[in-house]
Amino acid sequence: MRLAFPLVASALLFSLGVFGVLARRNAVLVLMSVELMLNGVNINLVAFDAWWADALHAGQVLTLFVITIAAAEVGVGLAIVLLVFRNRGTSDLDDLGLLDERTESVGESAEPEAAR
Amino acid sequence: MIVVPLIVLIPFASAFIGLAVGWNRLAARRVAVVGAGIALGLAVYAAVAVWAGGPSVEIWGTVPTGWIPITVATRADGLGVTVGVMVTFVAFAVQVYSTAYMRPEPRYGSYAALVSLFTSAMLLVVFADDLVVLLVGWEVMGICSALLIGQHWERPEARAAAVKAFVVTRLGDVGMLAGILVLADLTGSFQISALQESAVASTTLTVGLVLLLCGVVGKSAQVPLHVWLPDAMAGPTPVSALIHAATMVAAGVFLVARLDSVFLLSPGALAVLAVVAATTMVLAALAALAQDDYKRVLAWSTSSQLAYMLGALAVGGYTAGLLHLLSHAAFKALLFLGAGVIAHAIGTTMLSGMGGLRRSMPLTYLMSTLGLAALMGLPPLGGFFSKESVLAAAEEAALHAGPLPPWAAWLVLLAGLFTVLVTAAYATRAWLLAFRGPTRSVSATAHDPPPPMRFALVMLAVPTVLLAALAFMPSVVVAMLNPGIGVPAEPAGPSISAGTAALSLALVGVGALSALAEWQRLGGRDPAVSLGPVGPLLADGFGVDRLYEAAIVRPVTALSRLVVAGDRDVVHAYVRGTGSAVRALGRVPQAAQAGRVQSYVTAGLAFVVVLALAGAGASWW
Amino acid sequence: MNGVELAFVLLGAVAVGSGVLVVTTTRVVHAALWLAVSLGAVAGLFLLLTAELMAWVQVLIYVGAVVVLVLFALMLTRAPIGPVPGAPVARVVLAGAIAAATAAVLVGGGLTAMGSEEIDLEAIDVGTGRAIGAALFTAWVLPFEVLSVLLLAALVGAIVLSRGRGREDRS
């Protein structure tokens, strides 16, 4: 199999993940998009491991590590999202603007707000 | 003589000491009266010294200006010491009077200090030998006068009157400053002695003198800058007596008298002065006829009498004018203090509120009668002699050659005679309405004043009567009023022309009797009612105030509003606009700090991508 | 294109297609389910690359645990069932641009560098459990142990965070 196929697949999945991180409003959805990105990375790693065919299987082992860390990250991340939801009552990232530096009314934001 | 600066400095010191101890009323009173008393004593001493030893000029220092230096110089001569004695005399009387009259006044300390400061400034004008030093005294008098008019600044009419007095006199002073500069340029020195020695007749001299007359017109309340004096009656009565009867308004006359030898060189300036004097004489006397406020009657009367003095100086009657200055100071101050006594007793100065005061205030009645008789010019009081000498001087200049064109002298003479008639009328009217007739309920509680005020009244009544004696001592008068150094010719002594005197006495009779007859015909009511529709016009001062209001005040106020709007909407708009612009500019980068996680991540990823693309592009290149 | 490549293309299309749906769908719960599909397809891709252990670990952990976690989180944060409005258009466009640029860089760079390479599927040592386990517990044992500590830390952290301040302090 040509190496190009896994490469393109991984690149596309990664880019989709980037899009999701930037464009989704729900915090959980953002975490899901991060998972997509990590999966793209995993495909890349496994493909290169198959291409190198080394004895250490570095690519596949690293994939294992990535999966493990991703699981840990999702656990902690979702715990944080739950905590935020408990404190703020919302998991919509557009509502979480406490760090807003602008001194004018809180209703303003850089991008036009869509109607709720 | 060292005495001369001391005469100026003692009241000055008493002003500041009085201000320092002003919280303690007893101390303030003592400081004020003692200061005025010492000044009076020193003035008498200086007068005796000059009458005995002759005039002198002393230079105490020079102030370099880059052009003509200002010499801090004083002169002590007959004119100066005589007027100095007059000023300190009246000031002392007023300070004594004020200790009782101003008893309920909360700001007595500042009042007494301002009166002392004013006295000091007037004495500086009297004894200055340098025009700029004189101007300093002139201006300090102006500000003291404005502040004293506004003594009761809780009342809007007092505040308005103070501002009006200051602005109108300042307007005249602008012309005066220009005149001083022209005269100094002409002679190369600010000193009066230099001016008297080296002045020659020329158009420039006339121009300078006419400009100087602007200040005189403002300070002495002549047409067209007379409008401040009637309103200045909003100030306390002792202030009116001192400043607006005897001293400050007389400063204008004094200045013309001081520079009399120079004025005599300029028929043009004298003609201007004559026209101004004649107009004011008649206009002010007619306005006094219809006033309801006794103090306003006296104020208009002051304008009219000052015009007499200026008219006398215009026709070359130097001694006549100054004699009238002295006698007017005495009887007008007396009349004002009498008005103050009435106000103190019954709480109003409106003639419509007075009546029959002769029964309840006998001393005041006697004093005021004396004063009003002197005003009318009844013999044997001083007022008669001084007024007659003025008219005689005018007649002399009209019939024979004088220092000014004959038509101007005729103008002064005829205006003077007509004014005699009207003066008698308004003086009689005031006398009848205030003191004769039935007692009104308000007047029943009136009583003669406490001792300090009585003392002051009597003090001023003495010269009112005794100044008449001077008429019979012309050489003494000449010696008294000798302007001293730098005067080429001996001024003539006062004289009375029999024909004019008889005519004027007849006019006095006509005026007084017509007022009396009207009063009796109306059954004790105001004879001014008979003037009909002319009455309100006269009471309004011929609408000059309204004219100034429309022609000057409103445009200036509109212009100032325009300037304020320009400052606020144009200049400040730029300032505010800078602030708004900066804030708007700041909002742009602020958008990057919106606190949204995703915007931060977006920015970060965008930059990473850009870097990667740049790197790829660079390597491809 | 041989059979492996064809299968790869098909599974890849499933993975990418469901990934697209994950990031664009307006229903939040559907997104989670499409994520499960995408992750499953990725497991298939692993299989095609002879990484057997990876494929089953992927299914176990990702599809089994992570997706379930995500669904629980959606439930606990009261994610709406119906469609929700998306992000403002400007942001979507910007994100799309960045994602496209990322894809361009990665695909372009990758194809330029490695486009012509071939994976020799017969020659490789298949990623069986035995092979990976041998590599893992000999050469990679230290990172493995560290990873277990990391998992412990994450576990403890998640519990602490989700417990909040503790019920006793609240009252």
C-alpha cells in the first residue's frame, strides 16, 4: 500500500479535529474534536511503524501511549467541564468570558453573537 | 517730606492689620478709626507745613520699564494737601459713623479694611507726582469701590452693581491709560511736574488730554459712563458717602485740576469737557427729579454737581471748581450719612415710605436740611458761594475771552443755570417727602441715631457751614489750592458775579416754590407725579441703561456664549475626540482578549499554520 | 489499486466522513455517536495496517470507554437533545480556513516528502500482541511505568475535581 493513503487520511482527520476545536461551542464537543485529532496522529504513527518495520515497534508503542494519555486527558477534561457546568450553569464556551479584558458591557464580543 | 508717603501708607497698613484682626470686632473698629485719625492728623500737619513752607516734590525711587521709567514720586502742594485733608476728614467721619451703622454687619472686618485701603489709594492719587503711580491709586480705588458696593453680596442687585461699577469705570480707564502713554511720549516722562513744565499746545496734547478725560468721565460718573453711580447705591450708605460722594468720584475732578495748567493749553480738550459737563448737569438733575429712592436722588445729584466742577474747570475757573469740590464733599457726605441714619431707623430709603421725620428725628432733620440747602445753593452756606463762583467763571469765559471757545462757555453757563432750577426742585421735593408732611406709620418708630453716627453728622455739618467763610478769603483759597511747582500763572481767586448770582437765586426760588406748590396741591403726595409720562423716563435715566443693555451688553454676552461654545464644541471636542479615538483604537486589540478560549486557540493555530506555510514557501523557494 | 488500498480508501472515507459529521452536526448527542463510528473506522484502518493489538485497544478504550465517558458528560451537563445553534458564521469561516490551511500543509508536506513510498505489507512484523508486548516490556518498560503513574494521577485528579468542595463544606 502506498504511504500516501494513511498520510492523507491522518491529515484529514487531524484537520477535521482542528476545525472542531475552533468552531464548536459545547465544551464536550471540543474535547471530542481533540480525540479526532489524536486519532489522526495515531493513524500516522501506525502507518509509519508499518513502513519502517523496525524491531522496537516504536510507532505502535507510541500509539498505545497516545491512547492511554488520551483516555486520561478525557477523564480529567470532562471532570473540569462538569465542574465548570456546576459553577457557571453552562457548558457553552461562548458564555465563559470572565477573562474578558474589555471594560465595556459584557454583552459585546469580538465576533458577532448569534441569536440564542 | 517724609510725612507724605506716611499719609498714604498709614491707612494701607491699617487695612492689612484690620484684616488680620478682623475676627475681633472691637480690635477691627479700633484699628480702622485710629488709622483714619492718624492719617487725618498727618494730613493736617502736612497742610500746615506746605502752607507755611511751600510745595515740594520728592522722588523715592525709579522703576525702569524699558521705555520711559516710572518715578515713584510724591508732591506736596496746596492742592494736594487741601484735598488730602478733605479726604482724610471725610474718611475719618465715615469710619466713626460705620462703627455704629455697620454693627449688625457680619463682615465688618473686611469692610473696614477695604475702606482704609480705599483711603490709602485715594491719598496716593492725591499725592502722586507720577502719572503711573497715580494710575495705580486710581485702579486700587476702583476695585475697592466695586468690592464695597458688593459688600452685601448675598443680594443680586449688589453683585450686579459692583460688576457694573467696575466694568464701566475700567472702560474709562482704558482711554486714560492710552492718554497717559500719549502724554508721556510727548514729554518723555511720566512725572506730572515734567508734564506741567514742558507741555506745549499741539494736537497730540489735545488727543492725550481727551483720552485722559475718558478716565475722568468714568470715575466721576459723567455722560456716557454715568450709569454705574445710581446702581452703586446698593452698597452700604457710609460707602456711598465716602466713595460716591466725596472722594472717589471727585478723583476725576482732582485729576483735571492737577493738570489744569496743561488743560488750559488745549481749547479742544476743554471744549469736550464743557460739552460732557453741560450734558451731565442737565440730564442727571432731571433724572434726580423722578427717583423714588432717596439715595438714588443723591446719586444722580452727585453726577450733576460733579459736572458743575468739571464745567468750572473747563471754563478756566480753577478755584471755583475746587471750592465747589470741597463744599460738595462736605454737604453730600452729610446728606448721605443722613440718608443712612434714616435707613438705619426705619429700614428703607424709599421716599414713598418716609414722611414727617422732622418730628421723630430732629437732629437728622436739621443736618439734612443744612445739606439740602447747601445743595440748592442757599446763602449763607458754603454751597451758595461755591456754586455762584462756578457760574461767575462760566459767565466770564462766555462774555470775555477764555481758554475755551465761547460757545462752550455759553453752554456751560446756560446748562448751569437750568440745573440750578432743577436742583432746587428735586432738593425741595426730597426734603418735603422725607421730613415734612404727615407721619407715616413706618416713620413713627424713627429716632435719632446713636452717638457715633451723630458725631459724624455734626462733624460734616461744620464744614458745610464754615466753608462759606472761604469765599471771603480769596487769597487764602488761592494759597490753599496752589498747585505749586510748574504752574506758569497764578490762578485767579474765586469771585461772584452779582448779576448771575441774583438770576440763580431767582431760579432757586422758582424751582423750590414750584415743587412746594405741587406738593401742597397734591395734598402731600409726590410732586413727581405731575411730570406725567415724562416721569418714568426721567426715573429710568432717559433709558441710557436700556440702550447700553441692548447695544453693548447683549452682543457681548452673545459673543461670549459663542466663544464658550467654540471652546467647548471645537477645542474640547478635539480633546475629547482624542480620548474617544484612543479608546476606540484600544478596542481593536481588546478583541483579542475577549476571554474566550477558542479565540486564543484560533489565534495560536492560525499563527502556527502561517509559520508552517511560510517555512514551506521558503524551502520551496 | 489493490484490495488493501481499496479497503483502506473505503474505511478512510467512513472515518473522515463521520469525522465531518462529528464536527458539523447540530445535535450534540449525534456528534458523540458519530465519533464512535469514526473511532471504529480508525480501528479498521489499524487492522489494515497489520496493527492488530492497536485495533482492539482502540475499540476497547476509545469506542468503549472514551465515548461512554463523553456520553455521560453530555448527560451530566444537560446537553440539549434537539438541534443547537452553531457558532457565528465568521468564526466558522475562520476555523474552516485554518483547518484547510492545516490540511494543505500536512498533505502537501507529507505527499512531497513521502508520497511515493510504499509499505511492504508482507515484509513487516505483524503487530500482534506478542510482538508489541515484547517491545513494550523490554525496550519501553520505563515509559510504561510512568504512564501508569500518569493514569493514577489522572484518576485521582478526576475524582477530586468531580467531588467539588466536599459535601460537608457546602452546608
